[in-house]
Amino acid sequence: METSTTYTLEECINHIGLGKYQWRLISILGFCSMADAVEMMLLAILGPAIICYWPDVTKIQMAALTTGVFAGMMIGAFIFGIIADKYGRRRVIIISAVLNTLFGIFTAMAQNYYSILVARILVGFALSGAAQGSTLMLEYLPSSTRATILIVNELFWSIGSIFEYVMGMVIVPSYGWRLLTALSALPITIVAIFMYFVPESPRYFVASGRPEDAEHILKAIASINKRSLPEGKLHDIHAQEECGSIKHLFHSNYKRTSFLLALMWMIVAMSYYGLVLINTSIMTLSDNEHDTITNTSTITPSQCKMLTNKDYQSLIFTTFGEMFGIPLLLLLLAYFGRRIVCAINFSCASFCFLLFLFISQTKLWIINIITFLARMFISSQFSLMYLYTMEAYPTVIRAMAVGCASSMARIGAMITPFLAQVLIKHTFHGTIAIYMIVTAMAAVCAILLPIETRGRELKQATSDHRSSSIVPVDVAVPSWVAAVDNIASLVHANDDIVNQGYRPLIQEDISDEEA
């Protein structure tokens, strides 16, 4: 007799729970994050090395090289995001890994500045698809551990960064930047091999109208985890929308969120990569003998200054700040909602930039401590941006939303080399003041976000209005947050909301068409 009982994807994944299958996937995608970090941190090492290798390369050209990588990522993130929603997350990760290896080796073989510029733009384009690894991981995780696993997974990024700095310290002085560039392109190849054995996301299959394929994968996962599927048949009425349609980003339920997140993504990337590049820029401006910074208001450093072992040790030390950002973020999320934590991270990062304004003539170890703290907060925020974006948008546009968010981040990252590598050589205080102001602006944007994703399940479609998306009522909300929430969201008061008293606003309460 055919049963009429049904279950949703969220119910099924929660029922299967966290087990052997997810841990295997976390390991593979964690290594993907490591490989991504290796390529990105290469930017901090490549600049000083290339200026010494090709003395005719100017500071503007060096900044353009870094910007070129982010320009490629901006274009690639948008394209790969659409492809991932239309054709699957797994395919995008494999294609990205293969292309990144090829273009990375092409970089190592470059014969002049312009060929290396083209090569790095292509590397940036290919590398942008790796961000879909987080999307794929999210869609396999049960709701009870989703946030924790995604945040802890960022540890792999920090390990990859440190690994690249260690390789640079060992390889560049003896063998040059070409060997380092070639070796940095190889780890992502391992990701392509392992991803071949990873199935597509069941959420993607349901969203694309293939529930049978989704159920087949869910059965395999349940078997590996030694669990069974829930009683009944998989059914989700909220998944019948076109996948990867950009118009859904501007749906009345999401356009205000999309606008605010675009600004926040630009600023978080600008600040994060700005700190990395400022770190190396300060090293090229420092007096190693006396361990101090030169007069930063009228800096005229020599064109060529290779990073020393002490410089690499400083980079490694400040990168450890990112590792401390992980427990910090978990602690904050245990007590506060996503929006409040965003505001805290950006505010603390802004304060760290403020501290930079008072230490231009002091010991470098003080700068390293402040950079350590700033990277702790901004890295914590970067992790939270991914988590919040993936939670806020439904499955039918989740990969595209992450891709578009990553594209906006690259705009900020494209600006930062001209600040952290060029402008800083002329006005240290002016450059730092820019970072301080924009991070403070991002904190305000965080407060103005119209949706709190803490405690709600992942949606399948933009029209999904299940009541389970409401934040649990036992979440304590300060009265001042309630006031800001209701003022900033620009919602017209109505009897229903007034009579309910305060509860955290959810996206379904807000329609930009009302404003």
C-alpha cells in the first residue's frame, strides 16, 4: 500500500544527521579551502619578488597585477555562480580546480610582466569557482551543526595561508618565485581528483525538478552514516522555481538584503586583503636593523626589497590571528544573532585600524599585535559573511547569491592594492583612515540587515514562507535591538505586528515594494 506520508529535504538531512559521509566531505572541501588560500596568499609574496626580478615593474603595475587576480575572480564568481545553480555545484568545483592548475603553471612560465598579468587574471577567474565548495558543504549538513562546521572549516584556510608562507620562506630565497608559483598550483589538482567521487547536492536535484535523484543520494548517505531515511516519500512543494535566475536576487523579499550584503562583501574583502598587503608593504618600508618603520608621511623606499625570514615569521604570526577568530566567532554566535555579530566584528576591526594611526613610529612588534587582532576580527567576519549569505537565500539561487557576493567582494579587493601597495607609500595615515571609515560603515549596514537567519531552516525557493523560518522565541533580544530593527527595516506598522509585540523581523515581514 502506497504511503501518503512525506518529508522535506531539511527533515531528511536532519534525520540522517552528521556522520561518516559528512566528515569525508568536510575533509575534501577543507582541502579545497587550503588550496584556495595557497593561491591567494601567493599575492603577498609575489609582489616583492617580481619587483626584484623585473626592476622595470612599477608600484602601479604591481598593484595592477594583484587587482587583475581579483578582477578575474569577480567575473568568474558571477559566471560560476549561475552555472552552479543551473548545472550543479560539483561540476563547477571540478572545472575550477582543473583550470586553476593549468593557469597556475602558465604563471610560472611567464616571460614578462604582461604575460604574468594575463596568467594571474585567468588564475583569479578559475579560482572563483572554489567558493562553491562551501555551498555544497552547507547543503549536506544538518541544521544543528551547520554553522559550527562551516565556521570551523575556515581553519583549513588559515592552515593553507601558513603553509604558503612557509613554502615562500624556504623556496623563494634559494629557487625563486617561479618554482613557488608552480608548486602553489598543484594542491588544487588533488581536489579535482577527490571531487570526482563526490555526488551532487540533493538540494540542487530537488530544486531542479529531479527528486528521484536526490532521494537516491540521500539513501546512499544514510547507508554510509548507518541511518535510515524518514518514513514516507521525499516531497518539497517550495522547490518549483527556475534555478539560477538572477531576477530572484531582486525579489521583493531579498532586494534590500542583496544591496546591504553587496556593500558588506566589498568592505570585508577590501579590509581582509588590505591587512595582508599592508603587512608586506610595512615590511618593505621598515628598517630591519632597528626594527622600526620609517617616516611614513614621506616614504621613498627602495624599489627592490625581498622579504626576509623575519618578515615571513611576522606574516605567519599575524595569520594565527585568523585561527583565534574561529573560537571567537563561535562564542559570539552562541549569545548573539548573525547581524549583531557582524556589527561587532566590523566595529572591532575599525577600532584596530584606528590604533594603527597612533603607532607609525613605534616598534614593529606592536604593529604585528594590532594586525593579529585586526585579522582575527575581519577573518571572523569573512566566515560569517559566507554563512549568513548561504542561510539567507533559497536553494534555487543560493550558489548564484554566493557567486554574486563573491563578485562584489572582488570589487573591494580590486581597490585595496592601490591603497595598501601604492597610496600607503605616500600617506600611511590617509590610507589607514580609509579602512577605518569603511569598516565602521559596514557595521552600520549589518544593523540594517532586515533578516536574522539564526535558528531557521534553509529555504528551497523565494516563495517559501514556512513558519519554521521564524527565529525561535526563546532568543533574547535587547530592547534597543528591537527599536533599531523596526526603524531600519522601514516596515509600515500594522495591527498584526503591533499586537504581537516584538519578535525578530524575518524577511517575509518585509517587502521593498511597501517602502
